[in-house]
Amino acid sequence: MSNSAHTADNAAELTRNRLECGASTDNDSALGAAAAAKESASAPPPERTPHHVYYHQGGSSQLCADDSAELFDENSPRIRRDIIRVIAQYLDSQGYTSTKVTLYDEANVKQQRENNYISDVVRLRAAVLDGEWGEVDRVCASAYLKDKKHILYKVYKQQYLELIEDNESQKAFATLNKHLKPLEAQQSFQGEFRDLCYLLTTKSIQDAPAFRNWDGIASSREKLAEYLQNILEFEIVGRESEQEHLRPNRLVTLLRQAVAFQIQSCQYRSEAIPLVPTLLTDYAPVVVPNTERHTFAGHLGNIKCTAYVGMYGRYVASGSSDNTIRIWDTESAECAATLRGHTSRIWDIC
């Protein structure tokens, strides 16, 4: 280990000891673990493997997405609102007006929460850009924020770095102890909190390995504001679908398209359009053999009975008027065995 790494570890340990003097016992173990932790890169997310299904039409193969593929994000706010609108439209067309009203009432409660969330993020973003940390504290204390702990960690980390930049060591220590230490689990990478502790003993923010690219308060505020802006855009874009026209009978149309795809994807299907009796299961036609695959030749008399035998029906047993039973391989059509001994024709095979 290099001398600079030893220095950073020792300084972080000293800061940890200082925090222990004024902090509760509940947080001691978490901070100690952070000071001793080593930096490690987080593993990249596994690559998604696409799933496909082919079906044949007019002598050519067409590629369709499998229903297990991620065609859309079912947890997306926009998709959830679209589903509610489609269901409500169907309920209204069938005369279930009260149920539709109840559905919209419950949806509006969540909608109000999302509106409050957007308002809180707007206020928080403005306060960060202006450096109004008192307003930041007020918004964070009362706001309804999704993934609140992660947002708070980023905001208070920015406040802490600005205090370090302005040589406000006492205020920085108070922010680290009061706000950042309880949110240590939200650190961007293993060892970041250790470097935050180390900053209390350095001359410059760039002395800490994790913050060598620090380029000033204004630039750092803009990056944090951009992060908050991305959250806003994700939420606001989802509202666009509410202005789109909803076509009549949308739910029934989607169901018909799904059933049509199931029918067209079947390996065996007739020319006539089938009437699907239920939507609770995928369409599966009754398959009746209509093409000769093999001829089992060898009996000297009429065939009186047949039966599948063996694992997965690999073999067929046939009884005949020639007083024998023959075992046939269904793959090769060859006679695997001939059972002799009966004194009369074979009428049944059990």
C-alpha cells in the first residue's frame, strides 16, 4: 500500500474517533466499517438476453418478440396510467360506472402524491442552485420524495463539500455527523464515506482520492441540479400519455390482437378462423394427425388393436389375427420385437 493510502486511512480513522465522541452508539459500528472498508468497483449489471419466437406465413419466417421479452416497463408511471385508462374505458362501456369512479378516485390519490413529488423536487433543485441550505433542510424535512435517502445523501454531500471548500470545518463536521453518517449506506461506491471523513484533515478537496476531479462549488451544484432535473423529466414525460386520444374499445382491441398472435404462432392451425372460448389460457388447437409419417409392415393378418408403450410413447404395440404382437419403433418404423405364443388372434392390449 502506498504512503498516500496509509495517510488517507489514518486520517479517516482519526475522524471516526472524533465522530464517536459526539455520536450515538447505534451509528458507531456503521462508521467504523466505512473507515476500514476498501474501495472496490461495483459489478456491472448482467447483459439482457433477448428472447424471440418465429412463426411461418406464406413460406417465410417472421420474427416476433416473445411475451417474456421486456417490450415495455410495466412499472413505468406512464404505462400504469395507460392501463388504468384502458380498464376504466371498458368498465364505462359495460355500464360499471360506479366501479370506474372508484378506480379513478384511488388513482387520483396517487396522482396527487406524484404532483407533490414533482413540486418538492423543483423546490429542492432551486434551493441547491442558489445554495439556500436552510430551504434545502425545510424541503427535505417535509417533502414526499421517492428514493428519499439516496437524494438526501447527494444533497447533504454537496452541502458538506461546500463547507470544506469554505474551510468551515466545525459546520462540516456537524453536517457529516448529523446528516451523512446516518445515510452512509447510500454512498455511491464503497469507500466514499471514508474519503468524506478524510476531507476534515486535508488542505484541499482534491487531496481525497474520491474527489480528485472536484472542479468547484458552481460546477458541482450544476451536476446535482442536472441529476434532480433528470428525475423531473422522467416523471413529466410520463404525463404526456394523458393528453393522447384513447381509441374506442381499446382493451378489446388489444385482446383480439393478442389472440390473433397466439393463433398465428401455432405450429398447427386450420384455414378457418377458430372461435376462442376463453381468455384465461393461451389458445391451443386440437391437433388431429392428417399426414402419414410411417407404414408399419410385417403382420400377416388384420390388425385388431394397438397401444403406445415405453417412455414417452416411443414404441407402438400392435396385435394381429396372425396370433402375434409386434413392437414398433415410432421413429424408424422398424419392428423392434415380435412376441409369439398366442394360439388365437389378439383382440386387445392392456
